[in-house]
Amino acid sequence: MSIKFKDYKDSNFKDIALCIEGLIGRVIKIDPLKRQRRMPAYSKNYTKTLVSKVKKNDG
């Protein structure tokens, strides 16, 4: 497996949100106490916040 880094473009947003969605799904599956849950639009909102923080902090 190789990792490819590239500069963020607004067109990448959906792909990043899908990755976040997959990560959330994995965390839900491995949570032994079943405290984690997937709220509607969480991955979209979290991704917006994440991209904003990364831009603000220049990385």
C-alpha cells in the first residue's frame, strides 16, 4: 500500500467525507460498550470543521 499526498481542492471534499464515514463506521463496530453512534450528517459536518482547521493552521 502506498500513500499519495496531494493538495486539497474543494472537489476532494466528498472523498474525504467518505473516508471519515468509513472511520466512524469502524469505530462503531469496535466499540465494546456500544457508546458510539452515527448521527445524520456527522461526517459532512466534521469534515467541514476539519478542513477549516487545517486551512487555518496551514496544515
